[in-house]
Amino acid sequence: NAGVTQTPKFQVLKTGQSMTLQCAQDMNHEYMSWYRQDPGMGLRLIHYSVGAGITDQGEVPNGYNVSRSTTEDFPLRLLSAAPSQTSVYFCASSSGGRNYGYTFGSGTRLTVV
Amino acid sequence: GIQVEQSPPDLILQEGANSTLRCNFSDSVNNLQWFHQNPWGQLINLFYIPSGTKQNGRLSATTVATERYSLLYISSSQTTDSGVYFCAVSQTGRRALTFGSGTRLQVQP
């Protein structure tokens, strides 16, 4: 049982480049979300999904797109990378059961130069 | 939106000491979780505790929902307890978690 898998673990982009951060879970969780963590801060919600085909914006959605074509996968796309998007990105999933315990991926450290 | 405040922001302990971390939130919640982020950045779910008290080994947590706060107790601290502890909440009808800014704990040998 792999849990939540994020790839890549590290990435350096040039300003203006686009890329996709991958997130996959094998727990059949309906809820998935993307957060970013900046130095000395907590996590801020970028986008989330309550099931396949359903996505919505979080607190800091600008500059990011998401899609949810399957239950397992929830990729995050950076449209045109900016230095302000340098951060650590975490994907998380949770079940729809009474215990909304979250499982986080190991993170992607992104640097935009 | 809901505000989550954690205190203290930083804490340094000697190995074996006990500590209490606090999380205050500004509105009613239906979900409160405590996480530990280890020095390698991994986030580990410690407790799902929207109300009441839970214990897991040397760690325990209490949430008083009516007074909008939660406490995380660490007893007999070990160096492996070092890292950042986050409190996160969500409100009825919303699944998204709102995180506090964390308490950075350093346990010295």
C-alpha cells in the first residue's frame, strides 16, 4: 500500500516554463487536495477535488490548474512558472468516512529561477 | 475564513521534558487534526480530534470545541520528537483543512 505518491521530488524551472506535478493515491479516497508550504508558514490550499470530475479552488489558486479524470490521480499544472511559485508542494487525500484523517505525500520541492 | 493560531511558535526542550502545544481557532469546526512534520519534511497525521481526548503513547490531545481550542501534550520528549507541529481544522460542509503556522519543537539531548 503506497499511500500518496508525488513526483518529482525536486524540480527547477525557468520563469515562464510550464510543468505538471503528479499525485496518485491507491486508497480509493474520494477527496484529494494540493497545498503549498512556504518557509516558516503553514500549508495553504491551492485546489481540491471531492471526486472524479469535480474540482474547486482553494485559498491560493492563481497560476495553477487541476483536473481529476480518475479517483486515483490529481495532477497540478503550473501554467507559466513565476519565482513566487517557489515552494514545497504537498498532495493529500482523505476518505469520506467519519474519520477524516488525511494522508500526505512526501512533497515536491520546486524552485523557479 | 476561519483563523487558526498556534502557540508557542518555537520551543526548545531538554530530552525527557514535557510540553504542551496550543491551537486556538476562531469558529466552530467539525474536524481538527494534529500533524508532525519531521526534519525531512514528511507530514504525519498524529490525531483526528474534533472533540474530547485521545492518547497515543507519549502523545495525547484534548479538544474543547465549545471553547475553540485544542492542546497537544508531549511527555518524556525524545530527540525524534523534533520538528514542526501543525494544527489544522475544517468547518461543517467543507472538507478543506486550514492550517495554523505551526510550533517548531527542538528537543536537545
